[in-house]
Amino acid sequence: MAHIRVERLAVRDIDLEVLRGGNGPPILLLHGLHTISPDAPFLELLTERAEVLAPSHPGFGHSPRPRDFDTVYDLIHLYLELIEGLPHDKVTLLGFSFGGWLAAEIAATCGHRLERLILVDPLGIKLGGRETRDILDLFTVAPAEVERATWHEPARWAPNFNAMSDDAIVVHARNRDALCLYGWQPFMYNPNLPRWLSRISVPTLVLWGASDGVVTPDYGRAYSGLIPGARFEVIADAGHHPEIEQPDAFVDQVAAFIASS
């Protein structure tokens, strides 16, 4: 069983909480709407096949946010700096949801240190017109509707706040505050990103939960179509977090892609 460590990592003067563990091809994992639990089953499975580094974005989890750090592009430049400082010649970049948006921006900006790119239900682009809801508004829609859109089985997977520790509730609140800060206006997308996705030149896998109602599989197919040569795959019986609802199927897809020539 792989041992997952909770550590601190400094990138210039920015202090990050990171999860680290495993052996094999290196993966930099960028979390989505919420930070990743060190005991998440998918993470345990993934670290049996790869070396994983998973930071908490500044303002999320237990990573402090510098006062002048408040845009998506602060995060993108932070992770470009982190990638440049890694001891590996190249790494696979894997991003979930909001982290998938960051990963796509990073790959479109500067991909010379990337081996592969994996996007899991990423946000980041708008495809429809002004009145089209491409991305579910997680902050203004009723919580019950958000749960139904997020999970294939909400009764099983939606967070139970009554069972959370005080620390977990604080982390959840910090995550929502930080997500709102970075992605509120425009809501969770960059209007210019679709133009630049064609710059991504590394092998790319786009994974999507078949039941995702936050960003639908049709949104995912269109997203994938903007990236040259990208492969699009759907994971059955999963919503916006296939790594949580279907960890075995998710890790099998990731491992097979990393091992492919």
C-alpha cells in the first residue's frame, strides 16, 4: 500500500500544503472545487502506479493565500514556476474541474515540461451564447439541485456536513471562498481560452462523468474537440467527480493513458 504524506512546499515565497506519494511516472495533480483527502481511494490507487504531487491551491485547504494573490493567472504562473522547479524532465499534468481549467491554461501557455495532459470534467470555456448556461452556477442554484447535478448517486456521495469535523468544515468554507474569489467574474471560464487550446501539443486525455450536470458530456466533447488530437472518454455511473464515484475505472483510464506510446 502506497504511503501518502502531507507536506509543505515553498514556491518562491508561497507556502503550499501538498500531498505526495507513490512511485512511477510523475504526475502533478491540480484539484478542483474541493481539496483532495489523503485517504481518497482514487489517490491510493493512483500512487500505486505513479508518483503523485497534489498541492492545495493558495486559499484552499491549509494553503495560505497571499493578499495580492486573487486571479486564475496568479495560480497559472504559480504552477508554471512549480513545474520548472521539479526534478523531472517532464511530468504528466492532471487537473480536475477548476484544476482542469488551470491545467488547460498551463498546457496552452508553456508545455515543454509536460509529458501528457489529463483533464477531468474541466471548467474554463464558454461555448453557448449569453443566455446559455454552460456551467452550473454553484453559488446561486439551490443546494439540492447542485447535489443532483454533481453526483450520479447524491445520497451516497454528497458531503454530510453533520458528520464533518470542525477542521473539515473550515476547509470546505475556505475552498468555497477561494473558488468564488478566483472564478466569479466571468463565472468559471476565460473567454479567450477556446482560441488558445489549439496550442496544446502534448498527448491529451479528456475524461468525463456520464452523469455530470455541472458541465455536461456534450460540453466535454466540444472542449476536447478544441485540443488537437485529444481523446475523449466517458466514465459510466459518475457525475462531476468520476475519481470519487468510480475510482477504479478512473485510475485504469489514467494508468493506461500514461503507459501508452
